[in-house]
Amino acid sequence: MLAMNDAPIAAPAPPLLEVKKLRKYFPIRKGVFSKVTGHVQAVDDVSFFVRPGETLGLVGESGCGKTTVGRSLLRLIEPTSGTVEFDGKNFLALRGEELRAMRKEMQIIFQDPYSSLNPRMTVGAIVGEGLAVHNLARGKERVDRVKDLLHKVGLLPEHINRYPHEFSGGQRQRIGIARALALSPKFIVCDEAVSALDVSIQAQIINLLDDLQKAFGFSYLFIAHDLSVVEHISDRVAVMYLGRIVEQAPSRELYANPLHPYTMALLSAVPVADPTVRKNRIVLPGDVPTPINPPSGCRFHPRCPWVMDVCKQVDPPTLDVGGDHIVACHLIKGPGAKLPPLPCAAASSSPPSATNPVPANS
């Protein structure tokens, strides 16, 4: 019999969204007959999950495939392969009325608050369009629901008859958020939802998203390149590089104990609002390789200061080191393994766990 202090810890909730081996290749066509000569491997073998009420941050350099992941799992673009299970159903296998019904549960907030709103539609028509398409409200009921949604996102009910050009960028993004909330979804993709806004407006929108999540309990996939923003809003963080996830961990764990060299380089670039603090910035050599012909082995090896021979030949396995911390790096051998700070000036010092290290610029 268990004592009161020995009560079993509740198991984590099962995932609301589970993505396995997601791939999206865009064909490259040339010639008169548009013959396929290659593929852009925008997303390659990506797996992650999102629990109910949780925010998963997805970060990485521009062009690493973050937006493609978000749009593929919503089927705004059809993925090449993989599975997306949402609320226990295979979302990629749904067709017709089943797909239409499931779309109510999954919404998106786009990056650009200007091009994502139809300039010929009023705010009321934009926010209420989903209600009309799914036949959830008509007439006065629809108008009342739209006004209530505008109030929830910090706009005035009388804004319902205005057009997008009459609003600022932050107000337009609030309209986009209201549109995403209209169908009471369980899951929302925030695709760089604050990157086009001023810093002060970013803080307002982040706080709004946080308050809405606490009020309604939906989950976010928060796509961003600003790691300070991701740290503030995310429960867990996944780091992408050249179409693949190289590390996943709870937010505090990732920022306190990054295990992948690329994650360490990203975190070293986050500015600190204190002029007396000097950070050891990790400057990666070279540019991001092309996704048309990605490097063999570990995709990060051409820029990694700790590159080894095995990195150039063998793709590192994804290793669970415990506590929801997952990393794909040959330097990490098991639970408890750590990397020392990366060398900042030259890539010549050997990490304790590396064998046969080779400088990246050799």
C-alpha cells in the first residue's frame, strides 16, 4: 500500500497530434517536356508530437523547412510521405466529408498579416467565413459570434464592417487570430505569427496567444526563428536544420542543456539585453547546403566544428537521452552525455567524447 507521499505520478496525456517520418519533396522540372530532374528535399523524415494544451516551438534558420512542415501536416500542401495522426485518426487518409469535418479542428495563423487577409472582404466576412462554410451560424447569430471573437482578440465590435487596409499590422494579425479561433479548433499552427511585427506589438500578440490558450485549452505548433520568443511561449522546442529535426526537448532543458552543436550555435546568437554581459558567439563556417543535394551522413557536418569521419558517412540515429530530450548527434552516446562549450575562435580543440575529430575547415 502506497503512503500519501508515494502516490503515483500521473502519466503524460496521449498526443493530440503525432507526426511520423513526414517528407515533402518538391520536383524540379526542366526542358520542353517538364521532365523531373531532381527534388528539393524541403522536409525529410520529420517526427514529433504535440500533447493537448501544449505549445511546441519549431525553430531553425530561414529555409530549413519549418513552414513546409506546418502546411504539410494541415494538408495545405500534400506531403510526399509519412503519417499525421490527429486525435487518434490518420489525417492524411481522410477524404470528403471526414476531411472537411476534421479541418474545423486544425487551423493556422499566417506569417504575413497583409497578404493573408482578402482586401475586398470586410472583417466580418473574413472572420465569419469559416462559420458560413461549415454552416455553424447564420444571420444575426454569426454576426454576434464574430463580434465576440473580435472582442476576445482585443478589437472593437464596430470593426466588423471595416476592411483590412484600415488596420495596422498588429491589428491585422489579431483579425487572423480571430479567424483561426472561429471554429473552436483543438490545434493551431502559428506560422511565424509575430515575425512581421514591431517588437512591442510582438509582445502583445504573444501574450494574447498565451491568454487564449489558457482560456480555451488548444495546442500550438509555434514556428519561429526568434529563440527568445520561443522560450517565452513554448513548453517544448524542436530544432530543425536542412529539413530534419536535430534536437527536441522541454523548453527549459533545451535552453539550459543543449546537446546538438547546431542548437548551441543558435543559442549563442540570442542577444542579451545587458551591455556588460559578453557572450561567446559561435560563428558557423560556410552557408547552409542546398536541399536539392544535401550532404551525406549528418547534414550539419560541413559546418560543425567537431566533425568526425563518421559524421560524413553515417546519418546519426535519433537518441532519447531521457526526460523527453531527443538528439541526433554522433557525439551523444547515451543518457547523461554532455557537450562542453564549443570552441569559438578555432575548431581545433577536441571534445572529451569525440573520437578522431577533424576541424570543419580542413
